[in-house]
Amino acid sequence: MLEVDGASRTLGGMQIIDDVSVRFKPGHLSVIIGPNGSGKTTLLRMMSGELKPTRGLILYDGKAIAGTGMEALARKRAVLSQSSDLSFPLTVDEVVMMGRYPHFVLKPSRHDEEVCGAAIAAMGIDQIRGRNYLTLSGGEKHMVHFARVLAQIWIPPEDHHRYLLLDEPTAFLDINHQHLFLKMAKGMAERDTVVVAVLHDILLAAQYADFIVALRNGRKIAEGDVDSMITPGLFRDLYGMNGKIFRGDGMTYPIIVF
Amino acid sequence: MNASPGRAIPLYWTLTLLLTTTAVIAVGTGALHISPGEVLQYLLDALGIKSSLPSDPIAEGVLLQIRLPRVLLSAAVGAALSVSGTLMQALFRNPIVEPGLVGTSSGAAFGAAMVFVWGKNMGILTSGLIGDLLLPLCAFLTGLAATLIVYRLSTAGGKTTVATMLLSGIAVNAVAAAGTGFLAYIARDPQARSITFWSLGTLSGADWRGCVIVWTVTVAGILTTLRFSKALNALLLGESEAAHLGIDTERLKTRILFLNTLIVAVATSFVGVIAFVGLVVPHLLRLLGGSENRYLIIASSLAGALVMVLTDTLARLIIAPAELPIGIITAIVGAPVFLWLLLTRVQGKNAGGFYA
């Protein structure tokens, strides 16, 4: 369980997150939605431990993040950033191995190598393992980072859950990759992981999310499952736009058109 | 692109072999030629293993008192500068950084020049052990100040702007050079001459005392940085990503900045400013085997030592019996590489960057 308890954050004198409380459960793919500037990424950065809340708490398994060592946290919590500006020549293998850094001191063990291999295979990027990262396409680079993040929390820790935080994982990706990423995220959630993603794409959120949180101006304005959240009223509130909801025959999720 | 740890080992051995061979040839080369066999004989002699072969006391003196400390010092300096280049490039997350460009070397040189000119007036401070350590210490403090200024100016929010870095490097270098120039101006003649010569780098003053100090600091420094190689790799991803992998980036940066300045300043305080070695050596190694920092640190130490021993031998030979300041040679070779890097940087902006 990942809990945000009355968290607020100011950045440069601006109140970016204002008294947000929300609980993210393992087994669910949770999605944070909201307009630009609503504080989604800031909330995610607080949840990852990168930013400290100015007020309130972030709790992993009921324990405040402030008391956890950075490396101990990194062994159970992985974060996929929107983009990385790696500009040095490393092989795909080397980049994925970075995910194992919290797990070894000087040299990776055989086990670490196996985990990396498994994460690479899970992403289906075996054929580019030896390649120079800098020569990859944008989509391939993002797949490599996803593999790195998976390798980081590949083995579930014994006494607590795994946590996977994704910051707009589908931005800059083609449709095929967007769905691949969300399927992977969903797969992780099904294996008892707390998965929280910031998404801009409402259609993808409707199709994949188990739980949606809506932010506006740094405040939580609604939370719930897809059916209770994907409503014309909420989208008027969030984006000031009038949408129409459709649901096809036999479809398990709604479609919204503006 | 073959930086997996196992595959780098043949390269380490090749470099070690080349370094040893070059060093043996280098100590035998000069106005008085000493053959490799004689070199070995005198070395064993010095270690207490006497041989029955006839020995030439002049050659033995030249070898043990002049050439050997010089070659050993150049190896340590080369390793220090190259590893420093590697560390700074990882810290600034940019392959066109090196101690000569960001002001570390010239800052350290300024501090050392202060000791040269004013040190004699400080009496007690310049005698004995304190005197030996005063020079490297002053060089360290001014070198650290210069590096910190450039780093703070050019890095905002974890990102280094290359243009700002180069410009602030120019400014800090200019201030340090002006200070050193002023000291040379007010100095008495022999001191002034040595400052001028030494601001282009020279190993002609090498002795065993300097050799021991530079070796100790360099070896200890490099061994310590090896412990940070994993964290430095993670830092290549960006500061947030490194933090997500459990690395305290602020602490890492402070430590690396400190260690790096220490090894550069100590080397600089004995041999002067030698630019571009820290740029060229890691660059070549990246082309050979990638950017994994453990590989780069080990290979830079060996390759840097090799390059410096070779260059210093060249500096002794080119206009023999006079000798060329070594900084002139490293600049002639290094500056074009720097320009080329800058050029591929500009062109590579659209094509995935430098090493794609």
C-alpha cells in the first residue's frame, strides 16, 4: 500500500500540491489524470521520495518514506521518468544493469545478470542488447529504460510490496508501444505490485486503469474506478470541455470523445 | 562498444605492458643512452640485488636520481589528469570537460605560484614536512575554489550548459592566469623564470620527494574513486534517475569534486599546467570500449600514464639538449581533438549526439 496522507508541496512560492490524501493498492493499475499544471508530476515526485512534502506524509507499507534509506527504498520502488538525457555511449545491457545497482555493492552477481536478461526478454528487446544506446530510436530507448526499471524490482521483496511509478510512460510513443507499455504495467500490477502512472491520454486510462485519481490545481477532486470517473461531468470540471461517452457492444471500458 | 568488464581485461594488460616497455625505454633515452639490460641491472642494484656485471656510476646516478623519478612522476601525473578528466566528464555529464578547461589546473597553479613567491618569507611554514605539504595544500584550495565557481555557474537544476561552462572556464582561467602573471612580475628573477616555464607544464623539476607525494595521492585517489564508479554510471542517466536508483547525488557530487580537485591540484603543484590530457585520453577510451566508469577509471590511469611518459620523452628529445615545456605538446595534439569534439557536438545535436 502506498499512502499519501495530507501532503502539500510548494515550489518557488507556488502551492503546487494542496492537502492531497490518496491510497494506492497493490494489484491495481492506478492512474493520475488532470490538466497541465495540475500537479500530477509533482505528486509523483513526492511519492518517489525525490521531493519532500512541505506538509503531510508519504507512507510505504505504513512506514513514512522520510525514515527509509534511499537505497533501501530503491530496492522496492522503481521510477520510469518521461525521458532521460543519457548522452554517453553505453550498451543496452549496461543501461539495464543500472536497475540492479541498489542490489549489489561492487560487481553484479550471476543473479543480477539473470534478472537483467529476464527483464530484457520481457520487453522483447533481446535483439538490441549489445547495441550502443545512443544509436537507438526514441521508442527503443524508452523500452530499454522500462527494462531497467523492471530489473530494479524484478524480485518481490519478502516482507513488503513492490512499487512502480510511471511518469507519462506513453508520451512520445507510437500506438503499438503505448499499449505494450500499459500491458506491461498492468501485468506488474497483477503480480501484487503497486503501480501508479501519470497519464494524459484519457482513452488509455479508461482502457487500462483499475483506479483513477483526478487532480486540478493541486487538489484531488475525485477518485474511483473507471465507470464512476469517466463521466461528462468530471471532464467539464477538469478540462472545461464537453465530452460524450460511448460504449461499444461487449466492450468492458467506455470511450470518450470531445 | 564492448565495455563488459571481462572484455576490458585484455586492454588493461596491453596497456600495462606498453606502459612498462615505454617506461624502460624512456629512462634509457637521452644524452646518455642506457640500454634496457643496464636499466634492469641498476634497478636490481638499487633494490639490493647486486650483480657481478661492471657498472657505470655516472649512468647509474643519471638513472636513479634524474630519469627514474621523472618517468615515475610523469606516469603518476598522466594517470591523475586522465582520471580527473573521466571524473569531471561524469560529474558534468559532458564529454568535453577536463581540468584545464574548467579552471582546476590554472587555479591550482595560482595557489602553487603564491607559495613559490611568498613561501620563502613565511619561515617556519616552509621547513620540514609542513613545507613539503604547503605547496600541494595551497594548490588544492585555489584549485577547489576555481572548480566550484565554474561548476556553480554552469550547472543549474542538475544540467550543465556547455556554453556557460566553457565561458566561465575562460573567465576563471583568465583570473588565475592574471594572478599567476602578477606573481611572476613581482617575483625575483629566478622565481619568475620558473613560474613562466612552469605555467606551460614541465617535468624537469622531478625529484623523489615530489614523486612520492604525487604517487601517494594519485593512487589513493584513484582507488577511492573506483568505489564510486557505479554511482557515477547512474549519474549519467540524470540526477533524478540516479536518486531513483538510491544514490545520494548531492553527497556524490561533493565527494567527486573534492577527490578530483585533490589529485589534479597535487599533480599540478609539482609539474604545472598540462592541459588536454584529461580530454583526449578518456575520449579515445570511450571510442574503444564505451563509457562504463569502472572501465574508464582503470583504463584512464594506465593510458594516461602511458601518454604522459611518451609525451615527456618527446619533450626531452625534440629540441635536445634543450627541452620543450610538455604543455606545448599536449596542446598541439589536444586542442584539435577538442575542436573536433565540439564540432561533432554541434553536428550531432540532431543525430543522437557524440558517440552514436
